[in-house]
Amino acid sequence: MDGRTQALTYVREHREAFLAKLAEFLRIPSISTLEEHARDVEEAAHWVADYLRSLGMEDVQVYPTEGHPVVYGAYTAAGEGAATILVYGHYDVQPADPKELWTSPPFEATVRGDYLYARGATDMKGQIMAALAAVEAAVHSGGLPVNIKFLIEGEEETGSASLPGFIRHHKDMLSADVSLNPDAGMLAPDLPTITYALRGLAYFEIRVYGPKQDLHSGVFGGVVHNPAQALAELIAGMHDARGRVTLPGFYDKVRPLDEEERAELARLPQDERFYLEHTGVPKLWGEPEYTPVERATARPTLEVNGLLSGFTGRGSKTVIPRQAMAKISMRLVPDQTPEEVHRQLLRYLETHAPETIRWEVEAMTGALPAMVDRNSPWVQAMAQGLHAAWGTRPLFKREGGTIPVVAFLKELLNMDSVLTGFALPDDNMHAPNERLHLPTWYKGMEALVHFLYNLSE
């Protein structure tokens, strides 16, 4: 029996043991955003480190950062000529609120039918466990066929603030041929999926100022330009009637979609009906020359995330507010950058803002878009692994959101990421009753075993 077959047998025979280990992991309320859970976050980091040591990983360390710890471990027994894989994950989770909506306690893993319920079950402790299970199976089946490193952080749910600095200061330690990131997901239990592109992010706060203080709208209305109105007018002008962003030069560097990619995206079960059912809106909106899935994943966007001005309490208060504020996010695609769209936003405001107000823009956060070659040996090794586990060709999709570590690894280490995962759209990530579909999870372990051995060949 060869190593691959032995490893597949191992994961099948040890499913209950892996489930028990995951339940143990899930009991730790490693909520990174709440200070009162700092010790729990630390405990989760050491739990991961202990597991890595039990697998024979070398140089396992829990590295302190300005925020929460980073866990590292390595295994080089496959030799210098073998591929080296950097496995990324995060052990932190979102708060469980509102807790009263949970059917079972959020940090007591509970199996009901085909699902395991707990905070972090799918995002992403379950995904980390799937990778650890595949590695453990290979270790116990003649040894790993590739060299492997682990980078498991504790700040993903709060923006990974410490991660770029950690990567920058440990470049040699983290060097690898490719990163395996199982923090993506599938579109359905029978649709294994690889995410090959992520949109980037640029987030801004626009503040518009008018009078030195709130004014009586009866006394000064018609004389003073209301900052809330001025801001609303500026925001309304940021799109044209066809849904295109009007910032100067916004589309100049947008990489176009070719026919092959559009055909691949058309395979996805994300048609107009999909978006209508998932959003509840009466009709979709956006660039009419693109399909809904293309608009949501492969085209750049500008969205208003929040507006604040004047009196917003119960009852009435007749004022012209002193100022107005809007939070604006832009999702970016290759080859846009946060710095460029920042300059475009400033040029738009310089051109269109009236002389009756003052304004300022604060750039709050940003992340580069990411894209990997669907035909690279790394992606194809995963595609073959998913095909072997599910018996069907995987889908390739773009993701409309952002996974910052993918951009960090590309920018700082020139390392591509293979993005997959076994979370499903209805797993209630970040919501009450988060769950993990166990049959999908078990197949995912087998797919990752295949991935490891495919790379060795």
C-alpha cells in the first residue's frame, strides 16, 4: 500500500478522533476582539502549538506580537528537493453575540444530524483541523511527501494588524513555494471550489464641514449649504446611471475579463435568481454589460458603508448640522491599488465639492487585490485533489471580499496562495448557530491528502 492510500485510510479511520480534537479546540473562546478573552486567545495559540509538536513538527514556536500570538512550526523531512508548503490559518473567532439566539452553547461543540455547531466550527478552526488531519495522516503513513510550514495567527477577525510586520521580520523562516489557505469555501456540498482571485479593499472616511456649530434650520435655512445635503450630492455623483464609478481614472488599470474566464465564471450557480434569493431585494443593480457574479467578484465597486449627520434621535429637532460624515469602501480588482483610488477620490472631491463647505478624507485601511494562475502546478494539484475526493471537476471562482494575508504573502514574500476550504454559504459564519457540514469536512480532509501527494509528484 503506497503512502497516499495509507493516508486516505488513516483519515477515514480516524474521523471520530479528529472530530473530538476539533471539539476540544472549539471549547476555547478565542475571541480576538474582546480584551477579556486575551487569555483564551493565548490558550488557543498554545493548543495549536501542542498539536504541531505532537505531529513531530520542528521548531514550533508561539511568537508574541503587538497583538495576539503567531504560531509557527515546520517539517523538512521530505528533503531539499521537495516542494515546501506554507499552511496559513487563524485560531481566533468572532464574538458569539447575540448568545440568546444560539440553540446550543456557542463554545460547546454539538453535533445535530450532519452538522457540528459551535463558534469557529467553520471559520476557521474546522478548516485548520482538516489541514492538520491531512498532515497527521501523511506523517503516520511513511512521512510527509512535501516540506511543510505553518503560520497560524490570532488576529484575522480584527484585521491581522500584526501579521505584515511578523512576515516582514521572518521572511527567511516563512519562505516556501506556495501557501495553502483553507479559509475560503464551497458553493454547495457537491460543488468543490477553488478561489483564484480576491478583490482588494480601500476604506475611507469623508467628513464635510459647514457652519461652526449646528444652526436653527428656520433661521439659517436657505442661506447656509447643509453639509448633509452637500455630502449626499457628492456621494450620489460617484456613480453614473449605469452603475459605473465616476472617479477620474477609476477603471484605467482594471484588468479586463477574457472570454475563457467569463465562461468559467458562468459555470457558477450564482445567477440573478441566486442574488435575489440571498438578498431579498426587488431587483438587482449594477453594470448591465456584466453578469451578476462578474459584478460581485470581478469588477471594482464603490459602496457607502455608513452615513452620520445631525439629529438622529427620536422625535424632531430642526437643525442644520455642523458636519456630515460618510464611510466609503472600494473593492479593488487587479491591477488597482488603494493608493491610486485614494488619489482618484481626492481628485473627484477637488473637482466636485462646492465652495460652500470644507471637506477632508481619511484613508483608514487598504489591501491589494490578489489573483493566481488557474493553470499553475499548485492550483492544478488542488484541483486534482478535489476531483479525486468529490468525483467532479471543481469550480473556479473569484471572491468579492478580501483575505488580507493573501496580499501580504504576495507583496512581502512573492508567494502565491492556493485558496480552498470546506465552509458552505449557509454555515452561519459570524452569526448565531455557526456550523460545519461534517460530510463535506471529511471529504475535505481527503482532498488535502491528495493535494500533498499530488505536489510530490
